[in-house]
Amino acid sequence: MFFFDTDKHKSPHIHAEYQGQFAVYAIEDGRLLAGSLPPGKHKLVIAWMEIHKDELQADWQLAVNGKKPFPIRGLDQ
């Protein structure tokens, strides 16, 4: 989560990386804002975001207010 990157993407978002490929997703609706991931990994990111949507939104608010966001479990944990 790059919370000082609001000028480029204009909304709360996350950055995902898989084997050198990068994608940026809107937290609100999972919309792909930039980049791409392989289709299977894209689906996993979307599913993870749906599961953790409230946590992502809360972390975004903390981060933009200069506070440290809480860690969010990945799918492999």
C-alpha cells in the first residue's frame, strides 16, 4: 500500500506484485487501475481484497493520517 500515491491514482488503492509483474487495484471495488497480473493471480488478489476490504479501508485511513497501518494476512498465511 503506497498511501502517498494519491496524485497518480486518485483513490485508495493497493499495489500487487507477482514475479516481476505489477498491478494497482482500487480498494473500494477491486477495479484494476494500472498494470496487470496473470489471470489466476488477478483473481486471487480480487478475492483477498474482498475478504479484507474493511481492513484495507481502515489501514488506508490510518496511513493517510500519518499513522502506521496494521499488517493484513496474506493468502499464504
